[in-house]
Amino acid sequence: MDALMDRRGGLPLPHRRFAPRLVPAPGPKPQPVAPTGTVACKGCNRRFVTERYERALRVCSLCGYHGVVPATLRATQLADRGSLHLADFSDVEDRDPLHFNDGVAYPKRIAEARAKTGLREAFMVARCLIGGNPIVIACMDFGFLGGSLGSAAGECFARACEMAVAENRSLVAVCTSGGARMQEGIAALAQMARCSQGVSGVAAAGLPYISILADPCFGGVTASFAVQSDVILAEPGARIGFAGGRVIEQATHDKLPDGFQTAEFLLAHGMVDQVVLRADLRDTVARLLGVYSR
Amino acid sequence: MTRSPTKMAEQERAAFRAVELARHPGRPRTLQVIAGCFSDWTELHGDRLFGDDLAVVGGPAFLESPGGERRQVMVIGQEKGRDAESRALRNFGMPHPEGYRKAQRLMRQAAKFGIPLICLVDTPAAHAGIGAEERGQAWAIAETLITLLELRVPVVSVVLSEGGSGGALALAVADRVLGLEQAIYTVAPPETCAAILYRDAGQRARAALALRPGVATACEIGLVDELIPEPQPGAHVHPEMVIAALRGSLLRRLDELCAIPIEELLAARRRRYRHAGG
Ligand SMILES: [Zn+2]
């Protein structure tokens, strides 16, 4: 921890008071009756007036916990005001190669996720400016089937990469995902290669690619485009890795070290470039692109 | 579509038997394939960063045609081990980050010498553990994928018996991907899929039926190009026969790929993975 503090110039790190939960609490948590117009922090349970919580970008002022941000809101938070234009990928078709049914047919699950999130897929892609720099931004939505990577999501990301190359824009991806979408089987695995191909194209064009890792980010997403960027930024407390902590604990019976797989842990192990407070993400991306693209 | 519970249960058992067959200890393993297909193979160890991962083996060799013509190749593969001792030593074929970084080193070496790369896939998954995460398992796999996509020599991969998760894909991004007929190639091992989909690893047979893990499924979506036939009931009854067939396929594929100008080959590889998985 001392080393981390030093690296950040000894600045107070309010989020450090939040000890990330490694193992999800079993079963549904008893929910206190919510006063209307308030929202509870998932880190400390403190309630905030919704408006104030949103203004704070869904970051708890008490414990620093960074709450989940859906894709469109995320893009709005990062983009220069009024610059965001969603890409129309309505022709991207979803597939059900296995005719998968685990009690609910997979196409029905997709339809439910669409209704719930208002998105077509786990990826939302848009053109925007960040600090005046032209960007293609690709944001994942954890609310859409756990941000899982299936063939339609993979196609969205591949198109985002091609759009960046065609229009000479930098690429920014906000990654939050449980990994490959199991319901699509081997076709989901192939998306890791498809997305990597997209990143390779952006790199060949000499364009900057910055990835922002948000809680949680695992599996085939981390093991492909999320970490193939020029700069990897991570939000405080975000859990990031290949295999989930619970899986590792069950498989190895080892006790997980404190803060295992958190953004801060990965920074200490040399795996991410910076842990950045959500409020500072926009400026950090703008500053980096200002240097890279001139 | 309604099916009787007994019939479903029987189908699930059959699906899992296919998984067990693919994991049969008598199937051709990577080192056995290397011994049977190549000559003068010299094993190269270590990733030059942390250590040597015995779940991944690799080194340069010759692939000899029946006419006696010798072709230089770089061979990299995942080795599961044969008996209790070697299986433990090789971590059941589940690589750590240093295994993927050793593979990257040898891939770059192949490109330096302009010799084709042959990857042999045989892993249930990349290792899940504390050390693997600390040393960047996801980073190692992601970098291997990019290395293969951009590698300026022909690449042929073979799914020998079991290809599971990004840990397998990391050695299976290639110009041509072959698979032994009864191999499985899956997004994750059926046990893991069951844990994720049904929150119960015990329902692995159900996952095995639902996921159609046979390599033929990967062939249908274009991730695998050619299936190498196996004798009944599987390669374990005549491994040498299967290895000989595989060697023939490798020779044909290398002849085919080495005749293509490298820029054309790379463009075709890019197109292939741009549309991977439909
Ligand atoms: Zn809080």
C-alpha cells in the first residue's frame, strides 16, 4: 500500500477505505425499505439522494465505492458535452447457434436484456469527442447478460475498430464483463479472436487505443481486447482477472490474498497503467490522447 | 419441443461420454505427436521472464515428407502428461502465463527464421490460480492472440484431444486449423460451463449436451477447417495410425500455405478472424 501511495504522490485515496468484497454474499441480501428518490451505496449501504449520487457519477462520497454505470450513461460521462452520436448497428444480427435453452430460450434472454437495458447488445458504440479528440467509444453494459461476449457483441466491437480506422479516430473501450457468453458455445470463444483482430487493425493504423476496466472484468474479455490497448486504466476497487476469485478458491483451496484481483492489486503487479477515480477518467483520457494524437 | 426426462438423461450421459473419450489417456498426446511427426526436434525451455512452464513444450524441428524432403518448422504444444507423475508435473496441460509467454517467444523466433509454425492444442483450460492471476494470465493469452494474428509465417494449429477456453484459442489462431475427429473444442470445460450456466458444476453432463462440444461444431462455424479421421471407437486404439494421418495433413497444409505470398496469407487470416464465429 505504501508503494501505491508514493506512486500517486502521497495523495489521500478515499476509495482505499473501501475493502473490496471478494466473494459475493450468498443469497439475496435483506433490502431495507428504500425511501423514494434515494439509492444505496453497494460498498457501505449508506443512502444518497439519487440526484446527488448521479452528480457524483455514482461514486460514494463516504467510502469511495464506484457503483455500476450502464453503457450509455458511461459514454455520456466521458464524452464532451453534446458530442455523443450513437452508431446505428441495428443490422447486427444475434445468433443462437446451439439453440440454447436453460429453462429460458436464449433468444428470449436476449429480448429480456434488450428490454431491460434499452441496448441492442452488451456493447454500445458511439462517436464522440473527449477533450476535443475525435473518438470511437465502445462501452460494455454489465446489465446486458453480464456484459458477456457473444457473436453480436463481437461484431459491434469489430465494427467500432473499423470505424476508428476509417475515420482516423482514437479508440476508447470501457470493459466490464463476466467473459464469453456461454450460451453461444464455441462461437463465443471465437469472438476473442475477432475482437483481437479489430485491435490489431487499430494498432496497424497507428491510432491510440485506451481501455478502461470497470468492475467486474473477467474471462475472455480480459484475455483479449480489454488488455490489448496502449494504455490500461482501471477504476478503484474494480475486480479484474481471467478466472474469478471464487473459481480459484474452489479449484485450489488456497486462501486468496487481501485485495486479490482488484485494480490496486493489478497496478502493484504491473498489469495496469493507472488506477483512476471515475471523476478523473475523462481528463486522463483527454490528456493522453492530446499527447498521442498530436 | 418436449422430450421425456429419461431420454434427456440418456442424451446427457452420451454427451458426457464423448467428453470423457476426448480425455482418454491413451489418445495421442503432444509429445507423442512430435515424436511421430517430426525429426530433430529440440526442446527450448523458458519464457526468459519468470520460469519454464512444462504444460507448454516447443522447439524447432523438421517435418519430413515421404519423398524424404525436409521442411523446417517450429512446433509448440500443450502437453497433459501420461501418468500420475507427469500429469502433475505438466499441470494436466493447463498453462500458466509463462507457458504462453514461452509460446510467444518461439512464435517470434519462427517469424525471425521465416519457418512455418505448428501449434498442437491439448488443454482443458488455462490454469486458474493465484500465481497465474498475479502474473497476468489474461494478459499473456491476449498477447498470444495478437502475436498469432500478426505472425508473418504460415500457421497451422491442431486440436488434438481437448481444446478449452481462451487457453486453447491462444494456440489455435491459425491459417488452417485441424482437429482430430473425436476431439472437443469448447468455450470452457463442461464443468465450468455448468457452474456458470446452472450454478452447479455437477451438471456437467447437461452442459456437455447443451454446448455441443465436439470439434465438428467448431468446424460448422468455420473455426476449424479439417477433421482428421479416427478409428472406432477412438484414436486411443491406434494412436500411431492417427498420427500418420495427421502428418499427411500437415504436409499437405504446409505445401498449400507456403505457396501463398505472405501478404496474401496475412490478409486472408485477417478476413478469417474478422468474421470468426458468425
Ligand atoms: Zn459507500
